[in-house]
Amino acid sequence: MKTMRFLALAIVTVVSLVLSACVPAPSAPAAPAAPAADTAAPAASAEGTFTKPHPILGDIKVRQAIASCIDRDALIASVYPYVEDKAALRMDSFVPKTHWAYKGPYQDYPHDVAAAGKLLDEAGWKLPEGAEAGDGSFRVNANGDTLKLTLTTTNSALRQTWSAVAEQNLAECGILLVRQLTPASWFFGDTSGTKRRDCEMCAYAWVGQADPGGQTLYACNQIPTPANNWEGQNIMGWCNQKASDAIVLANNTLIKDDRIKAYDIVEQEFGKDMVSLPLFQRAEAQAWSNNLEGLKVDPTEYGTASATSWKLKDGKDTAVLGFTQEPSTMFELVVDAAVAREIGQLIFSTGSTGYSYDFQPVGQKALSTIEAGLATNTEVDVKPGDTVWTSDGDSAKLEKGTKLIINGETVEYDGTSALKLSQLKVKYQYNPSTWSDGTPVSIDDFKLGYKIDCDPESGATSFTICHSIASVDWGTDLEYTVTYVPGSQYPLYFLGPIGTHPSHQKIADGRTLADVPAKEWQTLPEVTEMPLGDGPYMITEWQKGQFMKLTVNPHFTPAPAIKNITVTFIPDTNTAVAQLISGDVDWLDTATLGGGPEVQTVLDATKEGKVQSQIVASPTWEHIDFNLFQK
């Protein structure tokens, strides 16, 4: 029972990190800004707020010195003492090194106290006479002012730990760092913290995605001020026109090669200007028994995506997966939990996988890209009363005052002018598959998927894609063509937006699933507990709070080598690790194992040859933003 989803990375484990990763805001109206490499020109403000360069951080040499002072390997060691290959977690860009948009290496800042000291001397911040770097003395300027800065971040244990090391690093360079640890509710508040640029140096995390985005973070017209009602997320106040133009281009074309070139420009300028210091990607671990083969470990895809390749060395037919969470339902449309997605990959076939921040067709015959000739993106005339895609990320009737994004700028429609918007038309084609009762998947199943998943009473967690669809033309085979609302330029347009439900399935009261209203679906056992699927496995038993048993879908080809899977629900991570080491469990995913102290136990067991494990550079990465202007 494949459902329509707002397709992004197949990595819902990062949902638990929402408080540490801000969601990009809608584009803001353009604000006057002058390009500069060493300093930023902020949006004009009636109050004069953030128009004066910060006396310390406004100097690029100081920012570069701070970057060289901070020993990122030491930061990593403080929170992940078990990570040996620290280079695998270090970043030199706002894009992870394994991402399709990364073409580095870019300008990096290795830990070098001497080089940092030279830069600070040139910037006019010198050690007192007779003092030496690292002796506890702090630098001063010609007026005798101490080189003092405040680092504001959340009070999470992870940031308390690494920021204490950063404080020591900066002290060795003669910089007095005051750490201000705040509740996440304030730091990420709607009217406080980062939203109001209320920090000199701000430390938090972003979550890397297949679509790098970045326009709200790095464009000149995305600098939040009182004058624009604090819209945008460029809290650094960075305005490098070359980078700004490139980030707008990267987010206003759907041609991948053009996007790569544009992102490369932004990443080069980002490193040179040192307006934000990437620190490290968080560490996550997976572990599995020596008996399990074929598991594919990847930062942006679940291990269960490789289940059809799994084998057991001892020839037995049952693998045991350990989870510390249990799905509330298997009706994927209404749940975002990682465990539901992972088990769902065993039951339902997938249109594509999401390895290494990119996508690979599986159920789809091919990714429906413009380059592949399966999509067009043409300019169309729109007039008042037409449905268009707005800057708020939703559809609406075009009228005076409607805000649209055109060429990367937010434009308010005047109500009368002729207007053209880009409109996507995309054909999606699928490979044949078969439901576990032996019925082939049909175009009627796609039609039911569209009907139910876009019904307001379905309980779906998002209707964004539904609202972006203007019309669907159904083919006679397993294909359909979607015409999107003018102005909708979803970067992942090439992924099929419509899933399937088994329209033929009979439920207990004698009705077929196609005849059941959407509002009833959340209460149907045939949907929530024992769904019919077309993936490699099917659920045969679910004892809530204890286990779930799955067996091979007899109509799935090629048949997986492992015939049965038992999912066992374990109360805590320590117990899960103990069961793995004892041989009672074959695999623990990143959501269960995470990056906590239990990882050390697993690594020790790995060295002893008892289990296998791998540390993954998570898409979530820590960084420090420099606020280039003061209030």
C-alpha cells in the first residue's frame, strides 16, 4: 500500500532533531544590499538595526582566525570519543562531501594557532607585551579593548561539551569566548534567538537534504531585519553578490548540471568569506550480526532498502531486527516515524531509493527528468482567477496581492499585468509489480492512491504535493502524466508523486477498499495492521509491544534469500545492544543505536569479532554562524 508522500530524503530518523535544524522559511522581499567580500551590507531598516558592521566579526581576518583556532578534531573527540576517522565527519562547505552538489575540496581552515595569531595581529588584535599564545592572556586592540565574543547555542549536552572545547581553543589564540547556553525554545523561538539574530556567534545544526536549497540562507535579500518582518534565514547578514546570484540560480533551475555549477560558485565564496564555520557531521552507527550479509549502510537511506540482497551465512531462513520504537500504524500516509518507514520498505515496493543524497529508480522505470525527455517546463500565461503556486508554498487563486516567486524574487501581483509562470508537465512510468495476494498492480490502484491520499479526511501529514497538482492524465498501462500548478517548481519533480492502494482488496465487511471513504481508513485493520503490499515481504502476525513477523511475498521477484523476518520491539538501547551481542538480534538501525555511549560497546564487540558495525556521517551537521553586523 504505497502512499503519496512529500518526497525528500528517505531518512526520517532526523525528525527527532527538528529542534536543532531550522526549516527554511519562505523567500522574503528583496532588500537593498551592496556586495562585499569582507563585510556584508544588510537590508535597510527604519530602526537602523544591523546596519553597522560588527567591530570584531565584521573583519574577515578575525573570522578566518577563529576558524583556524578551533580544532574540529578535538570537538569531534569530545562528543564521539570512539570515532577514529575524524576526517569523515569534518566539513568544508554547507554541503556534505558525498552530496551530488559538492565539487570540492573548498577552502578549509586546519587547526593552526600560529596562522590564526598572524591574522589577528594583522587585524589589530595583539597579545599584551611579554605575553605568549596559550599563556592565558587575551588579545587587545589599540584602545585596550579585550578580544571578547559570545557564543550562543542551546543547552543540549552535545553542544555544552563541544563548545567547552571551542572555548579552550580560542583562549589559546588569545580570544575570550563567553558561552551562552539557552533553552532550544528560546534559541529557535518565533520572536527570539536566531529568528531575531540575537547572537554574535550562533551555534546550531542543519540537516542536509537531497535538495541543498540554501537560497533563504545565503542570498542577499534573505537577511532578516525589522524592516522585512524578520523574513529570511541569512542571520549572518552575508551579502556576496556573486554567491547570492549563484544561489538564486541554483534554486531556480531544474537542470541538474546547471545547479551543480551554481552551487560550486556559492561554496567557493562561502569558504573564502568564512561567514559560517562548518564543524562536523554528527555520528550515527548501525550494527549487525556476523551472520547477516548484504546490508547496505548509507547516511540517507534506510538499511531495509537493501533487504532483498540480505543473506544469512548459516543458511537459516529468519532474520531478527531490533527496534526500540514500534509503529503506531502501518498506514504510512499518517505517520512519519522511522520504524514505520523501515518496515514499510519491507512490505511495499518503492519507486526509488535515496542513497548518497541522490535518487535511483526502482519501481519507476526511470527518473522522470527534463534531461530524460520525460518532463517539460514551459512558460504559460496566467490571469486573475487562475490557480497558481504562491511564495508561501501552496496553491491559491491569482488576485491582487498574491505573492509569487519569479526568478528567485518574491513579487506581489498587481492584479492586472500580464503574467507568465513556469509550468511542469511530467510523465511517470512504472515497472510491473504484484500484490501479495497475486493480483497485479494496476492503474486503478494509482487512481485510488491519488483519491485517498489527497482527500482532506485521510489524515495525511502533508498535502503539499496534492495542492501542487493541477491535473492527472491516466495512461492505460502503469503510467500517468501530471501537470503541475503554474509556478510550482518542486526540485524533486522527477519522483513519482502518486502511490498505490489495492483497489480490489476485500475488507471484513465485504466492501472493496475502493469503496471505503478516506475518513475510515485509519480504523481499518486491513490498512493499519495487516496491509496488502507488493514489496518483498508481508506481515503475518503483529503482537503489539512484542514483535512483528513477516514472510516472503510469494509473487515478488526476484525472491529474497531470507524467507522470514521477525521485528522485535526492545525497551531500550542497552538491551538492544546486549541482544545483538548475544546473537538474538541480527541488526540495529541508526534510530535504535544512534551516536550515544552504547556505540562504544558495539565497537568493542566488533573489535572482538562478535558483531559488525559502521559509523555513518549523519546528514545533520553542527556549525557556527558569525553575525557580521550589530544592532
